[in-house]
Amino acid sequence: MCVAYVGDLRREMRCIHGPEEGNVQIVHGNSGKAAQKGFVRRRSKAEKVGRLKYIIELLKRLERQISEIDVRTRTLMAGLREWISFKPSYIQKVACEDEVDAEIITCLIQKGVGGLLPSAIASKLSKYGLKRWNVTRRIQRMNKKLMKELGQKIAEKKRTLLGTD
């Protein structure tokens, strides 16, 4: 057993002496394996900045990538809008948040090109306790979503329905 002093610390290590007296090979005490020159275990990014910060950084990067994909998809949809006709089920999937929104769209689709006033829709959907301004706000919200997604509105001020012009 050889003893080496590094700074103030006393380290014990096994030395294997070769046939020549000056040839010394240093072996790690615990593993018994020969030490390799230049081999250093590198810390991962998570160990350097902390696991939680690393996960948050990954999530932000993934969200940026998803938003870039969304922009590309919207650009493609804007270019192909003239050749695509949207089914009412797709419109409901994109624009509706709850069953009341779906009922409003159903009322507009049933009426057709002429459309309905918000007060008429509110009276048809009286079981939900809607007022005309509630219907107007819901249509505006759905128009905003559809404008962002498809570049078209569900209902115009002249009360026409999407795709029925």
C-alpha cells in the first residue's frame, strides 16, 4: 500500500510495481480498476442547472416548437381555404367550448343563409337562461377562434353562416 499526500489530505492507494522499479501504475482504491488518464465524468445539463429548471427549459423549448408548427399549419390553411369546405362538426370542434356553443351553431346552421338575431337564438335556447348579449358574446368569441384558426367567421353582422354564402 502506498500513501500519497495531496494538499492536507492523506490518500491511500494501491500501487502495483512493475518489473522495473520506476514503473508505477495507480489503481483506484475502491474499484481496483486502473485509472484512465483524461477520463472525467461530465455532469449533465440537469445536474448543472437543477432538475426543475432543466424541465422548465425543456417545456419552453417544446412550446416554442409547437407554436411554430401552429403558425405553419395556419399558413397552409390560409392558402388552401378556397378549396376546403368545412363540415359543421369540424367547426364545432374548433370553436365550441361547451354544449351551449354547439347549440348556437346548430341554430345558425338550421336557419341557413338568412341567419338569426341573437334575441331569437336566446329565446330558442331559453333552457340555458341566455340573454341576447350572452349569445352575442359567445358568437364573437367563436368568431375570434375561427378567425385565428381558419381565417373565416362563423356568423357575420349580416347574419350569414360560414360557408353558406
